[in-house]
Amino acid sequence: MIINKLTWMIGGVAGAGIIAAGTAFAKACSRGGLWVFVENEYPSLIKGGHNTSMVRVEEEEIFSHIRSVDLLVALNKETILLHQDELSPNGGILYDGEEIKIEKEEIKRKDISLISIPAAKLLEESGLGKLMLNSLMVGASLGIVDYDFEILIDVLKDSFQKKGDKVIEENVKVAKLGFDYAKNYKDKFAHTLRRRDEKERMLITGNDAICLGALKAGCKFIAAYPMTPASSILHYMASKEREYNLVVKHTEDEISAINMIIGASYAGVRAMGATSGGGFSLMVEGLGLAAMSETPMVMVEAQRPGPSTGLPTRTAQGDLKFVLSASQGDFLRIVIAPGDIEECFYETFNAFNLAEKFQVPVLIISDKFLSESPKTVYKFDEKDLKIDRGKFLSEEELERIEDYKRYLDTEDGVSSRAIPSQKNGIHLATSYEHSQDGSSLEDENTVRSMVDKRFKKEKYIQKEIKNYFKFFGPQEADLTLVSWGSTKGPILEAMKLLEREKKNVNFLQIIYLSPFPSTEVKNILEKAKKTMVVENNKTAQLAQMTKEKTGKDIDYKCLKYDGRPFYPSEIYDKVMEVLR
Amino acid sequence: MIEAKDLITERKPTWCPGCGNFGILTALRAGIALAGLDPKDTVIVSGIGCSGKIPHYVKTYGFEGIHGRILPVVTGIKLANNRLTVIGSGGDGDGYGIGMGHFMHAMRRNLDITYIVHDNQIYGLTKGQYSPTSDQGFKTKSSPLGSIEPPVNPITLAIIGGATFVSRGFVGRLEHLKSVIAHAIEHKGFSLVDILQPCVTFNYKNTYQWYSQRVYMLEEDGYKPNDKMKALEKGEEWGDKIPLGVFYEVQKPTYEDNLPQIKDVPLVFQKIEDVDIRKAMEEFV
């Protein structure tokens, strides 16, 4: 018997409630004290097409999904045909054999068990219709692994709260039917899940963690245009408009969104937007406006594969160089790449402080895998989070300034900020190159000094940043992995596997891509015996970046650009090959 | 009470001698004074083009953004602090060309903002190309054989688009223009002031004289701006006779009126320290 170690996957057509089922299963496990990681795959359409939700459950914290599935719940035949190869030895397929006709020769695997339950018949007998097949199968899944049904009741109550008691009751009833029926088969399946005592934890996606970070940072204004995989930021913030007194504007386009954000920030409000690469392309001119007018701004760029429409619902890390260099002209920007849920929260909070303190645009670069994959995490620690608005002048301070200049050249290049409604702070902010008082001027000396003024901030930004990078594993290793963003999870999982094989590997995760921690990265690369980047793109953009900034080549590249996140085993295989 | 002369800055306008923008500048300062605004609570937002320079010359808060994006910036400022008076001021290329999408959406939202368009029927700062309001057949550097498409009609577009105050002024009728701007600022909702303005350097057709011979005042005709269909009819008038004044005015709830979260305290004055996210976290358990 295998206790508290299970990878569960449900598959079916889009519209069948696959992701909702995955979330319910995951939440039931997470609430029962287990650690969960969820990975959803769905094509860019609303009905039809193949959707899956994979939920990995363990007793210890886990950081990504894995390739092998222990229990596959098939709501249609396609799911069986497509995913049987992914089943682990002794894995099981849970399906309705009366509805899904499958020939013996179609099952290529001989080491798995087919567990059929008459789901359609059970639904029909209950008189509740076919719609809740997903809930029935979630119940059945928990029955097979002999889990505590009470937890699922709570989960269903919460998730259908808005739809009313009747919907809750029906879903619970259906899930119980599945649970009771499937319980009879628990001996046919090797895996068991048992609830554990753990303190309260969340099951949350990267996007939602970014939202909580923004709320905590006092973000009051959000302007965005829907674009997968960033849309859930717009949705979450819109749902919190009244509770947190926010204004959330779904704009006519991304150009409008970034310009509204800049307007709101100019007027003194912490403001944020969220988009993906295509939308960010439209925002690029606005990004330059924020830089030239020295208006603080936070923008989330949740990547998906490109160019152009690309693969709207899949994942990639192909926008790094774009985000680092978007817009004409030379200017400072801060680019943060959180690699996990906690970093999404804390670095978003930091982003707002950095944006206001240095009056520069801050870009948070995520991707579909990080933005949309729920994971179990402890609640965030808010204790030490302090808002720092930088050189924001009070009315009293402004009174004491004789001739206020918005773009005053200072030691650190950061000028004091006044906002409309302040009596002594009247000024012009502008997209033109300008003198210290905001007037357009074109003489060489002023131009040079103002460009230099804005770049003076760099040194101070570098001093301010605390979490430039993280380092995992032993100081000395046979191979140093280098990466950024969401690949962190699969890398950490691969390292667990490598440790078992006594392979000596460490990992440099770069969180701040701009300003780039050149000296530190150079030191690490110089000490490393062998180096390898792991990136979800074709051209190893981080490797290009480290070469540019440190002069060091990265020895090996582990790249994936099929729209899917890395499985830990893929990284493991590549490392084994390199270290052979 | 502020007077127009108090709004003069030390910066010297860089427009061509005789440019219609001088008249708009004078009228804007006067309109702000007439409307009794406090400069510290007033923001003028411009884009790019000759018109874009205007906030340099008015002693209020100013934001000179990028081409075509005036209204999004205006909207952001207004939503951040709904106690401010926010005035967008830009050209016909900026508002009716590159910024047309924002124009249509800003109107239907009906925020309490004022949008002044310096409509000279030409691109000036890029040295003379035809604009969205150029008359059909107008020959310019980008239309050497005459423009093929008919012009945009900002007045009828605004009436249909949901603007709650739609007006036209002419820099050659300065006193009238001042009062139209003041009226537009005082109107609660989206106000458009389309201002006919000669470009003495690049537009040889639509001159002071050309406009002067054609314009007349709507109100002198006994026109009342409260009927949408009549407003559209008047808005269609262009050619030998060009009406000036308020075409359409209606009272409707503004966008801000529907945001209880900023009814008592504008976003900018809300406390952001120690936001309690415990409940929000609890929902993810």
C-alpha cells in the first residue's frame, strides 16, 4: 500500500468541468493536511477539445507536477487513449465502462487496472442529470483512495456557495454516490490518502498570489484588458473592488490600460496592470512614457508561447529579452521573475515599493505555468511588510520648498514627488526630454545631464534589492543549474531525484533580471565545474543574458518550447546525460 | 478667485506666429478662471503635436503624454482622484486619428472630464499631412492628389457616442470660445469642445478668413441643445455654414457616480498602510 503519494489526473472535453473537478480534488487533499500541486492543460476554446487537470499529492511539500499518473479519471475515451502511457506501474483508470466502450486491444498497458463505475446510471437513478459527472468522479476518486469524505463536503460547500444550497446539496449527493460506490474497489488500487494534522494552508495560483501582494502593497487601481494567462488577475481584483475599495478598469485595449495606470500613478495612487506578451507589445510605448515621466508603475507580464497569437493557453518563457528591452531609448527598469507562489506574493509587494522609491517602471514576469497552477503554501507572513512610498512630499514639506522642481537632479537621481491637489507642487510631467522643472529643452548639456540623472538611480536600486537570486544545493557541485521563473519548481523536484542518485548538483535561480546581479552571477559561474541553463524557450535567453552581463558561456542548455512546462524527469535525464 | 493672468507660466510658447493655439491658450486660461477652478486641483493632459505644448503654458498641474493617449491618462487621473478637474487638450490627429478608439470609449463612460480638441484639419508638427478632419480632396504631403476618404465628423460622433456635452468653438470668436470652455468644464460628465483653429503654416485652405465667412452661433438661432435628433441634424451642417456653440447637453450619471468605493474618499486619499489581507487568504484555504 502506498500512503499519501498520488498523482491524479482527470481528462475530458472542455466544458465538462475538468478544471473545477481538479480544483475540488486538490482542495480536498490540501485541506486534509496534504501537499498539493495542480497543473491544468486546456486548449484555446470554450467547448470541446481536450482538457486535463493533474493533481499531485504528497506528504511533504512539492514544487511541480510529474509525468507519471497513478489514477486517471477519464470522462471520455480520448482521455484513456491519450494518457494511458503516462500511467505509473499498477496505476488505475477510473471510467464509466457502460458509456465508454473500449476494446481490449486499445489498452496497450497490461500493468494497469481498469476500474469502471456506472457513473451515468448512478446519475440517472439519482434524477440529477448528467451535468455533475465531474463531481461524481471526484467523489469516486476519493472513495478509491479511502479518503475522508467530510472534507469534500466542505470544499463543495465553499465552491458552490454562490450558486445556492440546492446546487451544493446536489453536488454533495452526487459525489457521495461516487464515493460510496468506488469505496468497494479500494483494494483494487494501491494508493491511499489519509488526512494529516497540519496548520492551515492555502491552495493558490501565482496570479492570485500576485493579487494578494498587490492588495497588501496598497494597490488601488488596476487597469487591464483580458488576455490569457493574465486575466485571472483582472478577475480577482475586480471581485475585490468593494471589499478593498479598489477601482478596477477593464479597458478598451492594453494601450489604454497602461496609460490609465500611468495617469492614476501620476495622481498618487499605486496602480498595476496585467497582460501577456501580445498585450505587452501594445503597451510598449506607454512603458517608455512611464520611464521618461518618472511615473511609478507595476506591470505583470504572464508569458505564453509566441510570437503573435501563439498558443494562448500554454506556457513559455520566450519574452525575457523582450521585457528587458521593450521600448525605444535607454532607460532603467526593474524586471522581477518570481519562481514560485511565495515569490509571486512577496516580490509583488516589493515591486510597488521599488516603483515608488525609484520612480521607475517595474515589470513582473511570470508565465502560464506559474500564473495558473495552484499549489499548497503556508499563509503569507505579512508581519514585516512595510510600505515605502519613497520621496513623496507632504503638504508641509512642499510649503517649505521655495521653487518646487519635479525633476530636480539629486544625489541618487530620484526627485521628490508632488501630486495634483497639493498647493505648492504644481508641475508638468512630460514624455519629452525635459529640464528639472519639466520644460522641454533640447540643448546638449541638459539632455545629457537629465539622462544621467535618471541612470544615477541604478546604483541605489542595486543596493536596495535584497533577493537578487537564490542558491540551492551544495556550494560545490559537479553541475550548476541556472534558471529563472517557473522552471524553479521542476528543477527543485529534479534535484530531489538526483540526490537519490547521489548526483552533486546545485541551482542558481535568478529573480531580478534587471538590474542584473552581474558580479554575483559571474562569481558563481566561475566557480562552477559545469553549468546548464533550464529554460522554457528556444534560444536560451537567460544564457544569452548571462553571457552579455558576465562574459561567461553556459556549457549546456536544457530547453523546452512545446508550450508545456518541464517535467522534473526531463531535467533529470538531461543532467544524467551531462554528468555521465 | 483666480484670474486668467494668474495662470500664465514663465515658458514662452513655441508655436508659429499667428497660430490658432494662441487663441485656444487664452480661451483655456479664461475658461478655467471663469469656471472658478483652483489650479492645484486642476490637471491639463495633452498628447503630442503642436497642441501638446499647451500644459507648458498654463499654471495648473500638467501631464504631457504620448500621441493619441490623452483620454486614458485623463481617465486614470480622474479615477485616482475624482475631486480633481481633469481637462484633456489635444489635436485632431491625436484624438480623432490615433486616439479614436479611446475617444469613443471615454464618451460612453461619461466620466466628469473635459476634452478640448484643437481641430486644424491638418498635422502641423509633422509638417503638413492631411488629418482625419481634413475635407475630402484636400491636397497635402501625404495626399498629393487629394485625400480620398471623407472626414470624420466629431460632433455627430460625440452625440452618438454618448458624450453628454458636445460643442464647437472657433479661435476667431474668442469671447464665445471662453464661455464654451467654461461651460464644458462646469458640465458634469464627458464634455467635448471641438475648436476650429487655423494652421497658418500648413493649412492654406481652412484659414481665419475661410472659417470667419462660414461660422454662426447656434444660440443666436434660438437653438436649444436638448434634442438629440436636432443636434445630429445641426452636427451634419458643414460647408457654407458652420455652426458654433453647444449642440447637445444632457445630464446623466457619471462613471464615478457608480463607484461607491470613491464616493466619500478618493482613492488617492485612502489609507494604504496595513491593509488586512487575512480574510482574502482565508478564502484560499
